[in-house]
Amino acid sequence: SLLTGNLADVQPKKKNWDLCFTVFTNLTLNPANNQWTSYIYPDFVAHNTRGNVGVYEVVTAAGQGETTYNNFKSESIDQSKFVFNDQRTIGSNWRTTTGANGAEVYSNKFYVVKNSDGFYFKLRFLRMKNEQGFRGHPQFEYKAL
């Protein structure tokens, strides 16, 4: 703790969370100089690999995102696609900052989540900015499968 100098628990107990919306720093290789550099994501989504949460991404055909999401049922789940060992599976893949329209959510992607209790959900992102246009305010929806 910066206030007390005492050791503080900063990560919740492993079964008490599934997804985390956070600022994330990762290393990336800069092709201009072939050097590793840090990159900061202000709107990163991690999943709880320590709590046995699994996630996979579903990519749809252009213009079919909403229909595919709405029609996705528990029978559609592909168990072989779940990622349990990389918290970056959703990461920043749900949005772009350099698209033709600027920063925006991919409408052709959604995610299937298996939570720490073994329940399944589908999750899609609707917005990445608030009404004032500031990033770090994602809007999303999820439904139990």
C-alpha cells in the first residue's frame, strides 16, 4: 500500500472473478528498429486463467455479427476452441484504434466464455467510448447459454 507501506492483496481470490477490464502493458517488437518496446492498452480485457475461466473468439462474415450472435446457442459451443492458459484471448482483439472510422468496436466478433463455475456465456462489445468520446468506457452485453 502506498498509504500505509503494508503488503496489500491486489488480486481478487481466484474464483471471485471471470473478466477484468483494465489498463494493460505488453511488449511488442518495433519493426522499424527491431527492438522490444512497451505498448499500453487503455481498454484491455483479461480473463481469469488462474480460476479456470476459458474464452474463445467467434468471427462472423461481414454484416452477420448481430445475427450470428443472436442465433448462437449452447449447442453451438466448440469445446476445442476454449483458451484457458492465455489471459489475453480477448485482450484488445474486440476493437480497433486505427480503422477507417477511427477507434471502434468490431461488429463481426464476439466471445464465448466458460466461467469459473462452469457456466457458459456469449459476450459482445457494443461501444468502446463514452458519450464524450473518451476511451476506457466499454459497453458490452452478455447472455447465458
